[in-house]
Amino acid sequence: MVAAEPNAGGALEFEHRPTSDQHFENALAKARDGTRLAVADAIELLTTGSDSEGIDRERKEQVLEAADYRRAERVGREVTFVANLNNNVTTACNTGCLFCNFKDRSDQFLESSDVDHGGFTKTPARSREVVADAVERGIYEVTSVSGLHPALALDAEHREVLEASERGDLNYRSPDAYETDPGTYVEQIEAMSVDGVHVHSMTPEEAEHARRGTSWSYDKVYRRLVEAGLDSAPGTAAEILVDEVRDVICPGKIDTDGWLDAMEAAASVGLDITATIMYGHVENAAHRAVHLDRVRELQDRTGAITEFIPLSFVHQNTALYDYGLVEDGPSVHEDELMIAVSRLFFDNVDHIQASWVKYGDEQGLKLLNAGADDFMGTILSEEITKRAGGNFGEYRSFDQYVELVESIGRVPVERSTDYRTRRRIDGDPPHGPMLGPKADGTPLIE
Ligand SMILES: C[S@@+](CC[C@H](N)C(=O)[O-])C[C@H]1O[C@@H](n2cnc3c(N)ncnc32)[C@H](O)[C@@H]1O
Ligand SMILES: Nc1c(NC[C@H](O)[C@H](O)[C@H](O)CO)[nH]c(=O)[nH]c1=O
Ligand SMILES: N[C@@H](Cc1ccc(O)cc1)C(=O)O
Ligand code: SF4
């Protein structure tokens, strides 16, 4: 046995408790034979049995083995990755999520401020330069998620509504007040759409910011963004899709139903979406299990989720840690079980990602033998994890990818964001991307 989950509810009194009337052995049998798992089964598997404290090593290995078997059966031996760039537009954000150290309070960005905050805002022209440089080097996807800068509006029409509003509660301020103008979401998406690059952007929280002060539907917002060049939407801002947890860690964010509505709207206008869970803070295994169930139902309704991405909470520089609400992030055992149970629970999502920026190489490889089959992308730049205290780096070369994937006897495969195009990588190094319009096999990083 190993130590109990460090933050399993802690001092917080939650309605959802990590117990069930299912038995671990029954849940494992269901998982092995591919029967659709219930929330109670997921609780048993995530806790290796809710009737005893701590994680049982032998049972954990049984769960990981079942997940590895399911992965092989479902997607085979390929491990995929994408040649992408991460371009965060701004760190200005007043939402105040207690797990996030990416953000800087927006008044520090005012023309009149002389505070040195270390954050940044990019104009659409600057975003275009950054993306154009990376496209020239061979990337074909840009992921862009940002703080909810008060000057950001969906488009010119939205800006007019916000400028005219007498309401003081809209988290809006004219761009002229700031040192750097981020433009509108539409301008940013248009700017980042360089030479057919796939633009992966606009989380549900950003979509909400892009309609504040109006009665516009999420459909309308995503439709407008698709016109501007948006190709798919990231399912971050999910955190834990149970409101009693959101009330603690991100009280300023949209609630569970809001997140689900926004994702469903993105899917309804034809966008692929991803889904995430950020785990290992104040929540317990029951919350994780309910979260998986809500995402699985969303996928039953939409079929639009290309991959599920567990995001291991990085605790070091966060308010949750400073306030003593958590002592740590998730343990290695919790990370492994989160990946494995995601694979076993999702009979309707093909791909489970091991995010190297969160887990590092060594553990990332282990997770590829515990249910995961995707190893993220090259990203080239990273601020969210780094600012929270993570230290697994900011970029990856294709040569590194090939070496890592082959070291565990699997097949390295370059993929497009939507997984519809794939290329097996073999032959001698140096390796570089081949799938994008300007990708000619030249290594991104030498
Ligand atoms: C920083 S936000 C940026 C986009 C937008 N502001 C939003 O909240 O949707 C993107 C995601 O990063 C993840 N994140 C932030 N801080 C983190 C941390 N300390 N550890 C792990 N993931 C974190 C969260 O899942 C969050 O939804
Ligand atoms: N593209 C992926 C990323 N990109 C980096 C994120 O934007 C972010 O900085 C970080 O993950 C913070 O939560 N990250 C992934 O984990 N997976 C991706 O596919
Ligand atoms: N790119 C991934 C994961 C991700 C994106 C942004 C993040 O801040 C964190 C994770 C997605 O599609 O959702
Ligand atoms: S997670 Fe997003 S909304 Fe929350 S504080 Fe960070 S940047 Fe702002």
C-alpha cells in the first residue's frame, strides 16, 4: 500500500464522497471484458477499491494492464504527435482561478501602470508574425489559449455593444487604455490563420468572454469564429466538471452546464473538440469519475471529441497551495490511474493523451503503456505550466519523439490535429514534419 490520496477532499466537506457499493473485482472484470463502466466502477478503479485507504500496488497494476490491453485493441501500437506551436495571446486575466499562475491582473497592463509583472499581450499583427515564423519552420497547427483580457471582444459588433453598455459588471475596458491592444478574437484568429495552418483555439471560457453583455448563443459565437478561420476548439477550462469543486477552485468561471453547452455548440457548428480534466487538487475520486461520465455523455451526443487529455495539477506557484488548500499535486499512482481509467471509461473517444509538458518523458512513456496513445505536440513555447512551477520544458523535436517512442517498442506517427492524416516515421534521422503545407521534413529544432 502507498500513502492515501494527499488531497482527497482534505478539509473540504463535499457532497460527493469517493465511495461506492460496487466491488473493485467486479469493476475490474467489467473493464477487462469491455462492458460500459458506470461511475461506481470508475470510483473503484481510481481508488483501487474504495473500502480501503490508499492505493494498492497490485490492483493498480491490474488496472494499468487492462487499460494497456484496451489501448492495443482499439488503436494498436502507434504513438501519435503533432507539429504544433503554442501561441498564448495575453496573460491579462481577472478571473482569479486559484489553480492558475499564468494570469496577471489586467490593471497592470494599463498605459498608466508602471508595474513590472512579467506578463504579455500580443497584437494580432504580432501573433501573425509568431505563427508565420513557425509555419515557415514546418508546424501546421497553432494552439492558442489566453487570459480573458478586458479589452477583448468577439468582433467589431461586440465591441460596440460593450462600449455602449452602462453596466459596470462586464469586465470590459477600451483597448486605448492599455499599453498593447489585443484586438478582437476574430482579428486574432484571422491573424493566426497563416497559409492553411490549423487554428485550435477558443476554450468554453473564452467563448463566454466573447459573448459577455449580449444574449448571443455559443453557436453564434463559434459560427463567427469559424468564418474567421477557427478549425477546432480546445476543451480546457473543464477543470473538474462538478460545481462543488468549481466553486472552490474557479468560482469566477462558467459552471459545468455552461462548459458542456459551449462544447456542444462548437461541435454543432462542425468543429472538432478536445476534452480535458485537471485533477489532483481538492477533488476526490468521485469527482473524477463524475467528470468522466459527463464527458462521455457529451461525446455520445456529439461524436466530436478527438482526444481526452488528463492535465496533472502543477501546484507549486498557485493560490491553492499558498492558502493550504492543497499540499501537493497528484501522486505518480494517481497519474497512472487517471490515464488508465480514462482509457477504460471512454468507449467512445479513440485517443488518450499523455501530456509530456505535465508528466515529463520518463513518466510520459510509462503512461503510453497504461492506456495513452498520443504524446501531444512540439509546442515550441509554453507559459502556463512553466509559470505554475512545472519544469519539463517548452519544446520537443521529432528526433526526440522518435527516439522516445521507439525506446518502448512502439511506432512513431506524425498526425494532423484531427487525426485524419497520419504518417509513420521510419528511416534514419534527422526527422522533421511532413504533413503541413510548408513541412518538408526539415527538423523544427536542430
Ligand atoms: C490557463 S487557461 C487559459 C485559457 C482560458 N483563460 C481558460 O481558462 O479557459 C488554460 C488551462 O490551463 C490549465 N491550467 C492552468 N493552471 C494549471 C496548473 N497549475 N496545473 C495544471 N493545469 C493548469 C487549466 O486546465 C486551464 O483551463
Ligand atoms: N497542445 C497541447 C498543450 N499545449 C500547451 C498548453 O497550451 C498549456 O500551456 C499547458 O498544457 C497548460 O495546461 N498542452 C497539453 O497538455 N496538450 C496539448 O495537446
Ligand atoms: N491542446 C490541448 C490541450 C491543452 C490546450 C491548452 C491548454 O491550456 C492546456 C491543454 C487541447 O486540445 O485541449
Ligand atoms: S485559468 Fe484561464 S480564466 Fe482562470 S485565471 Fe487562468 S487564464 Fe484566467
